[in-house]
Amino acid sequence: MRRISQILMWVWSAVILTVPLTACANPTPTAAPPTQPAETPLAPTSAPTRLAPPTSTGEPDTGLGVEPDQLNGVTVEFWHGFSGARAEVLAGWVEAFNGSNPFGITVALTPYDDVFTAVQDAIRAGEPPALTMGFAYQAAAWDQATPPRTNLVDLTPYLTDPVYGFTSDRDFYPAFLQQE
């Protein structure tokens, strides 16, 4: 047993001495990566051609038949069914719009506890609001409230108009753009 202890001691001593010696050894040199030849400078070219400054094409044409000055003083009645915090947020948006839109349009909010019935009754009376907010199934019912189904207006020409419309689809939630 004593003999095994002595052998193990010699082995451990050899290992302990070998580790520091190999750590201090000079590393084996490796080949340097190949270098790229230096780029040759480009020869000068002729002087750049001076471009004419861009010219304005004028105001974009709107296909809506309304000039911006005709919108000054227009009030849009907007009926909604929001209450509480949602109504406050909507009121803040409308206040910001009324104070900053360059056309002089004013939005007048009118809240209803039951906006669906209020709009349906107004359509039947021939006095619908200019703008309302509802679900798709409600809009379908409003459109069918009186013949010849002209109660809804496609807003696409207004939204994409180069003068009055939005600049990109990023201004909308994708779900709204995907609806029929």
C-alpha cells in the first residue's frame, strides 16, 4: 500500500510540475493570414454634371371636388357611444384636432347611451349624423334601414386623397384596413 502511495505522489508531482511548465512555454507560431493587395486609387473623372433644381408640380389635385378654403367653418357632427375613460380620450383627440387642423373644420361630439338606436332612428327620420362610430354589424343594419341602401359612404377616396388623406397605411390599425 505504501508503494501505491509513493507512485501516486510521483504522478501528482509530475502533473503539478508539467502544468506550469507548459503554461510558460513559447506558443507554436502560426501562419499569418494572407494580406490583400492595396487597392489602386481610382483615376479622377470629369467634373460632375450639375443637375437642374427640382421644380414644383403645384398643388396635388384632389378628386373630391372640395377646395381647402371651402372647409373653413364646417362643423362635423360625430355621434358615439363611449362613456368614461374612452369618452375622455375621444374628447381629447377631438379637442386636439379642432385646435390644430389647418382647414378650420370643427368636430362636435354627441354621446349616446344607445348610439345604435339613435343612429337608426335618425336615419329613418331623414336626419342622420355626418359621422358615427359603430361595429360592422351595426353599420350593415344602418345601411339597410332605408332603401336604396345609401346610408354608408366609402371613405377610401377621402383617406387616400393626396390633399386631405393620410400619408400611409401606418396611420391605421391593420384590422381596420382588412375589413370589407
